[in-house]
Amino acid sequence: MSADLKKSSSNGSEKSLINEEQQAKISEIRRLIGPLPEKLAIYCSDAAIARYLRARNWNVKKATKMLKETLKWRAEYKPEEIRWEEVAHEAETGKIYRSNYIDKHGRTVLVMRPSCQNSKSTKGQIRYLVYCMENAILNLPADQEQMVWLIDFNGFNLSHISLKVTRETAHVLQEHYPERLGVAILYNPPKFFEPFWTVAKPFLEPKTQNKVKFVYTDDPNTKKIMEDLFEMEKLEAAFGGNDDSGFDINKYAERMREEDKRIPAFWTKSEAPPEPMPTSSVDLNSFDSDASDSGKVDGSASHVSDSEGLISDKSVLVTKGSDNGNGSKELLYR
């Protein structure tokens, strides 16, 4: 990785200073992808493209392939159109929710409780996860692009393990939300979880594996991880903090309904393009991988082959997703 990419320990995330060579790669990806409809154009800010490049070690072909897969997925899956009422039944037990506190670096915190799983539908579980990810990203401050996961293993047993859900979760998060995870805290995982972690690790890229931290309440060394990351007065008691208010589904539902109202406004914002955007819908097949690429993009960057059939459209994407002055444009997909 370029020396121009600097890691900042003070804000808990990897920050990048884009040099001319890297900016040229961002522009090249815009050229290869071509014009896009408004929502996808807003998604493809410079910061977002840079995240895909970082995820593929600044390899333009691999990053373009990855981004094209995401654009096709977003056009079909429409994650920005998921609303609370559609996924509320998945949230009833508090198995995943965005906390009302942030870490010391200002990062959004997603709390996960696998023992509270209340659904056997992989499709439903993934859709709720995507909703939570979109909401967490929406609430990131302008100077952050990563979040924290707090995974509470209280009450967790073997019946809560699903390799199918794990594989699908890893695929969606790694392929469509690259460089979004800052750190994942596994809080008091049971001993029998260790063999499962050994099996699950190959689904994760090495960079992601290194972001996973095991924390135990009876270990002062790992407990310090929590004290370094969080204001203990605001942190939930379940994670060693002093807030014992707990999860209230009714209050959370009200909060999410209000936040849903913010989503449409974001997806109608765009800078006025110097050229008219195409009025016809984008051909989703144009985002397909080359025939030489077999199957889906593998979850590991080392297994992703270069795409040889990149779009040859010479037109440049003219609608940028850069900051419009109040930080909102970069806020969702930094």
C-alpha cells in the first residue's frame, strides 16, 4: 500500500491521503463503469471508490470488478429502500440494533446478540443486517467511514451456529460494504466457539480477521480494550459499562421510524451534472463479470481474479458524490 496512506490511531480508522496516482485510478474506475442513474452515482463518491480500491490493494481491475458487483447488487436488492416495518419482526428480540452511544472516536456502534436469534430465514436475517448496516452508515460522522460491532455471547449455544448464515453474512459484508468495519468485539465467547471461529476465519479476509478482538470480563487486559474504546458511563452494563437501561423494542422502533424519514432525502441529493445523465435505465448485464470469471466473487481478495471484460464506454461519470458543503453527501458512503 502506498506510503501516502496513513493510519491514524487517534481516530480509530484508516485515513487516506489520495495522491495523484491514486486519484487517477479513481477516475479510471469512473471511466470503466460509465454513467449511472442518480442513486448509484451518489453511491460512487470518490471516497467510496477509494474504499473499493483499498479493499483490493489499489488494483484497478479487481476494484472495478468488485464495485460493478456491488452496483448490480444495489440495483437489484435496493438496500436504500428497506424500511423498518419490513424488517421489524427480525428486530423484536434485539439481536441487532444500533446503540444510542458511539465510541471515543465517534464511530457508530452496532450491538449483536446471536443468542437472541428469532428467525430461521436466512433471507430475512440478511435483509435485516443490510438495513442495520445502511442505518449505521447513515449515522457516521463526516470524518468517519467505519463502525464498531459489539457482539454479546451471553446465552449463546451450539444451536445458534449457522455456517450458511455465516457464509452469506461474510459475503455481503465483505463484497458490498468494504472497509466499513473498524473493530469487532467478541464479548465473553464460550470455549466451544473457538472451533467455530477456526472454521469461520477462512471466510474472512486477513485484514478483517485482525479487526476481531476477544474480550472477557474476567481478563483485565482485554477489559482495558473496552475502557480505551468507550465512555463507561454510556456503555451498556452487558459489556461492562454503567448503563443498565437495556434494549426496549418499542423505543427502538420509534427511533428507526424517524430515521427512515431521512433516507429519501439523501437519495435525491446530487450535484448538478455538467452533462445530462442518461434517461434510460442501466443494463444490469453490463455489470456482470466476464465469462472467464466463474461464479461469484470469492470472499477472499487473494481468490479474486482480474476482470478482462471491463466496460469500454469512454464516457466519464459526471455526477460526483462529494460533499455538498454540509457533509451529508459523504456521510453515507465515505
